[in-house]
Amino acid sequence: MAAGLWKAECGPVSAEPLERPSLEARVADLERRLNEPEIEAAASKHAAFVFIKPHAVNDKVKYLVDLKLRNSGINIVSEGEIKAETIDEKMLIDTHYGAIAAKAVKLKPSELNVQPQAKEAFQKMFGESWDNVLKSGKVFNALDGAKALGISPSEMGGKFGGQKVKFGGGFYVGKVDDIFVINGFYMDMRSKFTKPGTSIYYYEVEWDPKDLSWADFREKILGGTDPAKAYTDSARHLIYANWKTLGLAGMPNTGDNGVHASASPFEALSERVNWLGVDITKDFFGKGMLASGVPLSMLRDWCDDPQVAFQGGKKSLFDLLEDLDAGECLAKSGKIAEAN
């Protein structure tokens, strides 16, 4: 009976060999298994770059920020000072501000991609053709514009508040005296970090994602951009509410809001590469990004916050990854890499 049941259940044994996976499929499976440990390691830890801005660097603020981080279960791995002279010489703040800074101090006007609608807006605002003023040599980035006018970079920032037109995200053109200047406002931002005798004070920090999400780290530990409206127990609001006691020269605002912190695990990686000189291929999250399918050349380019194609449109890479926990950030990064 047992034999009969076996035959009834299983039927005749086929002489055909079982289909074997293709070589490509087997290689892909091996790569997946090889990459899993790097992805798991990168997803299991949150690591951010935090710094006190120059206007707030003093011993009292350092003590407050240190206390806030440690009481929040966040481990300080390293800390230190980076002087304004180094920030200026190595253009660290320019790399930090990415595309906004690049248009102001690194790229020449002829290197920029200006859309037709932006040219129309320029013509409407100034009554002149963008192509004509570009050819005539009347358009400068902010740094070169200051030199052309014989003024300091910080003076350029003050002059840029007049007529201007938006060409795109982080891309503005304004008329200053008889020339046109790109992102002249940036020079004010830059001068706050490059004034001789000042510095930033940084903290390289880590914590367990299970204990604190990245979104809560930014909202509740760091605080929102406007320190007056930030979470009441956040670092930014505490500095704002106690600025006189802490010895600050003026009340914090949306620009001078006391502290900066990475907006995502990937942004933290790019900041470690920029500010601390970390090798992207040796950083634990860099390894995770590579293992998630982001090629090294693309990963390096991403540190400059490019516009990337994703889900039918183009958007800032940093914006796409903002506030995501490490595992989500890695998974989404792999999908963005596939789309580009």
C-alpha cells in the first residue's frame, strides 16, 4: 500500500535534469550575499556630524551641547575645533553648502545651465537678454563680482539685496551696480565661517536607530531651523532661550541658530568626508552605500547634492534622503542609483 501511495502521490520520476540558474543569476546571488554584511552594518548604526556655528562657539555652549547629546543617549565619538582660516583655505564651507556655494564661488557663469523660462524671467526683470549680457562679460559669480567691483565678499552680500530673479533651486541672479551677480547672498553666509579668529566646534556622534529615529534626532535633539519655534527642549531652542546667559553677542535667528547637524545618514557621510577627510570607501556607511548598488563615482558626485532623476522628476539628492533612518536611506539610495 505504501508503494502504491508513493506512486499515486508522486507519479513517474522525470528523466529531465532540473533547470539550473543562469551564470548571471548565480553571480548576482553571490554578490547579494557578499554585500549583506556591509548593508546590515550600515543600517544598524546612526552616525551624524554636528557642529556649533561660529557665532555660538564658547565653553558654555559647548557644555550645553555636550550635555544635551549625552543625556539623549547619543555617544560622542570625537570632537574638536576647525579654525576659520582652515575653513577658508580648504573651501570646507563651500563644499558644505554644495550647489548654492558652487554657483557663487567655484563655477563660472558660462558653465551654468540656464533654462529658457529662466532667461525669460531675466528679460522681464531687467529688460536685457541673458545671452547678450553673458557674452558681454557682465555676469559674474559672487566671488569674481566682488573683485570686479573692488569690494569685499561681505560687502557683496550686503549689496545683493536689491533686484534679483530666481533661476532655480539655490540659483539667483541679481543686479549689483552695473554688473549681474550669481548667488551674491552666499558671501554673507560664507563670511560667518571664514572670519579670522573664529571657528566651528564639531562632534562626531553615534546612536542606535532603535532608540532614536533620524527625524526625532533632528526635531527633538537638534531642533527646527527657527530656534524660536523649535522643540522647547532641543539644543537650538535652549541656546535661543538662554543666549544672554550663555554669553552670545546677539539673539539667535534662522541663520545663526547655534548648531548644525546632518539631515540624513548620507548627508552625514558626505560631511565626514568633507570636514574630517574620511575616505568614503572606508567609512562604514560609505561601504553600505556601495554594497547597496551605488557606484563609487556616483557616490562621490552625490556628496555635492546633485539634482537626480527619480519617480518621474528631478530633485535634490539630499532632499530625497532627508530624515530617513539608515536602512531606509540605503534602500532608497539603491533605487535612485538604478534610475540614474
